[in-house]
Amino acid sequence: MARFELKLPKMGESVAEATITSWLKEVGETIELDEAIVEIATDKVDSEVPSEVEGTLVEILFEKDALVEVGQTIAIIETEGSAVASAPVSKKEDVTSSAVEMPKEVAEVEKTVEAAIEVTNTPIAKTSDSGKFFSPLVRNIAQTEGISMQELENIAGTGKDGRVTKNDILSYIENRGVAAPKVEQVAPAPVKVETKEVAKAAPISVNGGDEIIEMTRMGKLVSKHMVDSVQTSAHVQSFIEIDVTNIVKWRGKVKDAFLAREGEKLTFTPILMHAVASTIKKFPMINISVQGDTIIKKKNINLGMAAALPDGNLIVPVIKNADQLNLVGMTKQVNDLANRARNNKLKPDEIQGGTYTVTNVGSFGSVMGTPIINQPQVAILALGAIRKVPAVIETSEGDFIGIRQKMFVSHSYDHRVVNGALGGMFIKTLKETLEAWDVNQDF
């Protein structure tokens, strides 16, 4: 028999730690190869950690809600064979100490993670002035719910060394509206003191078959992100109609051969995304972000692709260096990210670093939409449904009415830094690129 150490895997260049949200296996249970053992949460995404071996779970080193650094051993699995894993790790290792006293390289990564946390008006620090440590999961919940650092300090923690756990903060949130204790005023002579109770949260009125549904953690984060974006950017929209008849004909002609040669289905999305990436290259001032009074012009074109999840939430996987991909490469990237997004298999690093976002509202039958900018980006494009419509066709012999395949695209941009000329010229150039599609080209 041998003991295998299951370690928290690397989840992306900018992710240094994660919070354990749930153990899927108990000590003594048999584990299959690649079977999920534990659920973890970073500041951006939830995921599962699979087993690298078959065996029996004999030891769990971190309890639920514990903060674990990448590379730390989280469990011991007993396997058949003689191979011995790396040196054992004590179950009593001080997580708080390891999170505070870390090597310089890890500390730099930690700073990157901290910078990525979306904050309220008063950012929640990792450690309070009194030295109390708060995990990313607790900080995320606090920021989403508008809980200040002072409130966090006063929450009684039930975790190791008095640390505030997820259950502690959720319990606090649930009881926030409960009346405060009465306070007696000290005076030289007895006086009658009037006490006021903290106003209770307005009760939710339901009747008949109404149902109260708690928002998911991701739903709360998305909600906050959208509200913050509207409050940050001056949203302006431009719309344009594009004739994609040639693209529809070309795709219909080559899609079977494409599937046979590449093993991938060719949809309209990668075709349109490829055109968007090439257009961004012509208008680099769309590929920027704003920091205070300065503009950061991005070197890489990292194209975000909004994808719907089975629970109704949205996630935006990112295609890195999208302008360097040909149509085949773009198709493989789009299909892979979309499939893994639907199955909750995205890595944290794959939903970070986007510089421009595209959302396909046409997949739900919408003709057009007015999307909200994905901060800290300054623009987002919505692709409408492709429809057969009557259109005027200009020829050397005069104008005629014919049936064409057309779609609307909606361009939302931050009017603080992107004016109407740039925002409009961007989609005009995209229109020209798509309408000039060669129906005889290869893929």
C-alpha cells in the first residue's frame, strides 16, 4: 500500500489560492481515477478537483471553508502499489501563518489576485487592522452584500483560530435585520431613556403560489458587476445592419467538409468572432481600459465570448490573442470554451484578461440588444439573429427587390473614452469585412 498526496492544482497564472466549499467524499470511501473529490471556489469561478489515482480516502487535511494555497496537500489517498508520494504534510499546519508569511514570489501573485477582486466603495482587505484573516470567499460575500470591514471584525468566527467561515457570514446576513439590544444611558440621576430598535428589513410579500428564490453566489456577483458597470461607464449604443447572405451560402457549402476534415462543427459564431478580431486590430483604441485619468492601450487582443450556463447565469471565457488565429483555430477555441463553460469545466485563468467582449443575443432569437460593458473593458458587441428579409438589390440594370440574409449588430461603448465616430466606424468596418466575404474561398 502507498500513500498519495492530493494537492490543490494550479488553476491559472493569476490564481494563488482557493477556498474549499464542499468535500464530495468522506474518509474511508473508495475513489476512482478522475473522480471529483472536493469542490473549491476562487474569486471568479467554482470548480472540482479530481483524483489522480484510484484508492481510498484516508485523511482530509483541510476542513470546509479553509483557504488553501496552490500546491498544498489537501488530502491523503491510500493506493495499491509501492510508489510513495512526497513528504507527508501535518494536518495541523497553520493555514493562517502560511497565508501571511509566504515567499516573495507567492506574495507577488497574491497581490495580483487581490487586484482582481471586485470591490465596493470600501474595499475589503485580506487582513484587518487587528490581524484577523478573511478568505476570498468571505470577502466576496461581504462585498456583494455591502458588509464593511468593521462589521466583519465583529462577526464571531467558528473556524480555525476564530476565522469567519462562509456559514458565519451567511448567518450574520440572515440576522442583520434583527433588533439591536437596548442601551442604557449612564447619568448622574436616574432618567428615563428611550431606546430605538434597528429597522427591520422590509418583509417580502408573497401570496398564493409565489416562490422566494435565493440568488446564487455567481448570480450575486454578476448582478453587482452589471450595476457597477452602469455606474462606471457612460454607455452609448450604435447599431448597423449587415448583409451576411454570402457567409450563409459559404457556410452551407463547406460545413460538411469542415466537420469531416477538422472534426469540428462550423457555426456562425467563430466566423463572426474572427471578423471582429481583425476589425479590432484596425481600431486599437477600442482595445483599451480606463484607470483613473489614464488610458491603458492593450497589446494583446483577448476576445471575451459571453456564454449561457445551464442555471441561467452568464460566464465570459476569453480567447487569448484572438487576432493570431485563423478560422479553423478560432472555431476550435470557440467550440472548446463553449462546451466546457456549459459543463462547468473552465479554469479560472480562462475567464480573465479579456479586452473586448462579444455576446450572441441572436442565439435566443433576439433581433438586437443593448449589452452592458464588461468592466474594465470599454466596448461590447451584440450579434443579432440572422433573418431572411426583403431588400433592395442594386445592379447595373437598376434596383430590384430580393430576399437577403441580414442581421443587426449592436455596439455598446464607453463614451468617456470612445466617441461616436470611433464607435460607429468600428461596426461600419466590420460590416464591410463581412459583406465582402468570398463565397469561393477555402477554409
